[in-house]
Amino acid sequence: MARPEWLLVAVAAMVLSTVPTAQAASKLPSNFKRCAAADPKFNECLRGAVEDAFHKMVNGVPSLGVLPVDPLKVDRIKINQGGGSVSLNMDLRNITITGLADTKMLNYSANLADATLDTASLTRSLRLEFDHVITGRLLLLPIRGAGPGSITLTQLLTGHKLKFVPKMKKDNLYWNIQDYYVKFVPKNISIDFQGLFSDGRGDANLGEQLNRFMNQNAFLIFEEIGSAFEEAFSGVVKEVTHRVFSRVPIADIFVLGKKA
């Protein structure tokens, strides 16, 4: 599968410079659930605790420098896919992502020795709304146009893998995030690009027909352009994770050496 070239600009509102990343040691909010590493059901506990913490973070956690993330704002994503059966140049701006609040953690696994986290989550409906400029070809059909658009991913299964680097600061051990990998697997995809062929050079009715064709081939399209959306999402999650793990000692996050 050809991987699209992408450009992500000004990742998201939650990571704007107006919210500084403090380096001083902090604590998780008292209403966050906590799990003890010594607990035989540690990962089972983490699944529930992380889901609870995520839902609290959706509304923002000022003490950790995290602003609300649903809706989530992304300034721009550019996709240039030049090969294969899908050849698209897409410039998406003023992107609003909604639906993250309705996310459930299916499993969660922490390897404290390797400083890695693996998890899977399910989001009922993730919707992206944006302004677009698009040109290219889908199979043998030309595409061009500009206007509002949306992509909705329903029953979205998301796999997450995070790798950290342990670091000591003032006698406390912290995890600095090194890599974050995310993969989207939606059950259904709905695509709507308005303004196709409405520039005076073609029949505007072709836009509606092309949207139907795009929805019939939605998984083929998403296979080619989905990595750009995954990259945008990973930038947000990576920054939120950094804000938490750079402030809270790892012994407090996982309650090392004692029961929660």
C-alpha cells in the first residue's frame, strides 16, 4: 500500500503555546482512579482507570495543562497521494473532530520493565468536519472541487502503542514519551465532499454522483489517506501523554510497591 505524503500544521488547540508545559513534579488529580503495580489484576485495573481518566481529560485538566479535546481543533492537514488507484491532492483546513468523548477502552497493558503501553479503544462515531480543496483521480474518475466536507468513522477500533524513555529528575523517575503508534480500523466510513464540479467547468450534478461513488469505495480511499488522520491524532495524544508523564512521577502513576 502506498503511504501518502502528508503535512500537519499547528496540531491542535490543546497544545498551543498559551498552555505552558511545566516541569515541576505534580500529582494526578485526586478524583483519578489509581492502580497498584503489585495488583495481580493490574492491567485490568488500568483499563478502567485509563478510560475514567480519559473521560475526565476530554473536559480538560488545568492542573496538568490539558485543555478540552472534544471538540478537537486541527488547523490543517495536507495529503498528496500520487500513486495507485487513488491519486488525490487534498488540502483540509479548519478541521473539527468530535466524538472522542464516547470512547471505551477495550484493553490496556503496561510493561513497566520495558516502559511500554499497549491499548485498544472503541469510539462509537468519530466525525471530522473541514473546508477542503481537492483534485485528483479515483480509479478512472477525475475529482476536483472546493467547499465544506466531512468524514465519519463509525465503530472505530483504534490500536495504540507507546514507548517511553525513563529519566530521573530530582530523585523521581519519569517516563519521557519516545514513540507513539496508532492505527484506525473503522467498521463503516461515510464521506461527503460538497462543491465537487461546481466551478463552472462541469455539471454540478456530477458532484452528487461522485460522492456516492466515493462512499461505495470509502475503504479504498481511507486505506490511502487514513495515515494522515492517524498522524494528526497521534500528535495530539502524544502531547497529552507528555504533559501527564513529564509532571507526575511514574511511581505515583502506577503506585509502585504498594496497593492503591
